Amino acid sequence: MAVRSDDTNIGPDAIRRLVAENYPAIARSLLRPLLHLLSLSRAACGGDVDKFLIMLVIAIRTTEHERFSAYSQAQLLSGEVPVFPTLGTNVRSVAESTGTPKETVRRKVSELIEAGWIARVGNELRFTAVAYQDLAGVRVAIEDLAVSNFRVVADLARKRFAGSPDE
């Protein structure tokens, strides 16, 4: 019997324990896509991992805005929405989120603005369509990481929980 992704009988704690118990057997499958994602991210940001972390914080605040999920992939890639909506973040909150010195974040944000990846609207930092387009390879790597991790964990769950009375 297959384990469905919407199966509410298997809670996150049970899944977490399952992953922890089987980590040595699945580590390679979890780490390879993560390494690929981080390598692509570093390369996309000119070798600067801190820039990617800054972009990630801003992207998270963007994806938390209710209007963001209403856009289609085509709309975001087309540039129809040149500056994305956000719940808002600023240099100080990015510095606190990443543990990066505020002055370093300020300097790197200036570089990201110059590259067209970030827009400053008032005191808010916003993700742009240019960044969304330029970081397409990174986004695909994030999608691949999600798919890979889902497959690994679903396979573990299928083996462990298939045929259990709770299913």
C-alpha cells in the first residue's frame, strides 16, 4: 500500500524519527542534491554565499505574502510583476536572520540592488523579476531537492508503515 503525501496518520515526529534512524542509509541521497543546490547558489551569486543567504531571507518574506502564491510561474518569469510583493524586510532584519554583520548586509544589498535582483521600496527590500529570471537554475535545484527528499522519505515511510493498522 502506498503512503500518500496527504496521509495525516503519519505525523512529522514519526517521519523525523524514521529519517534519523535511517540517516546513514539515506545520507548520500539527501546530501547530493543539497550540495548541488548550494554550489549553484554560490556560483549564481559570484561565489558569495552571503549574497545568496540575503536573497533567501528576502525571498522567504516574498513567498509569505498572500499575493505571491496567486501569480503563475509564467507571470513571474515574464516580468509582468517587476517588483514582487513582500511582507517586508530590511537590512537590520536580514542581518539578524542570517547572523551577518549589518554593514556587510548593507554593502551586499547595495550590490544586489545594482544587479537588479533587489529593489528598495521605502525601507523595504523586495525581490525582483530580474532575480527570479536570473536564478531560474537555483529555483530548479530547489525543486529537484524537494522531489528527491520526498522520494527518499516516502520510500522509507512506505517500507516502514505499509500495511500498518493506522493506514
